[in-house]
Amino acid sequence: MKDTEPITEEQTFAEFRRKIKQAELLSAAMEKLLQSLGFSGRLCVVVQNGQILKSGYEEGYFTRRREARMIP
């Protein structure tokens, strides 16, 4: 793979999943990822004593722009 190849939606989603797993939800980079994916769902963060205990998202909230185009 070349460094000049465009970033695919799969790669962007993989980075999104990595940031969720690593609890990196509160950053400008995460906001950019969410915008590029068209995410309009919920992100959840559980914090106790200043530590992130759990983070996650709800997949059912992704937009369905591509599927809508396929409908005749």
C-alpha cells in the first residue's frame, strides 16, 4: 500500500472503533472521524473517580444515505 492512497471508509471506521476501544472519545480527531463517517448516533462514556471505565456507541444510528439511493 502506498502512503498516497486515499483513506477508505473501512479504514476510517476501523480507526473509529480503535478510538472507542481506547476510550479516546473526547478529542478533535474523534469529531473529525465522526463527521467523515456521517455518524449521527450516540457515544457513551462512563467515568468514575476521574477514570473512564467504559466507552461505546450505538451502531443503529448511522445514516443510510447509500441504501436510500439504491431504492428505485
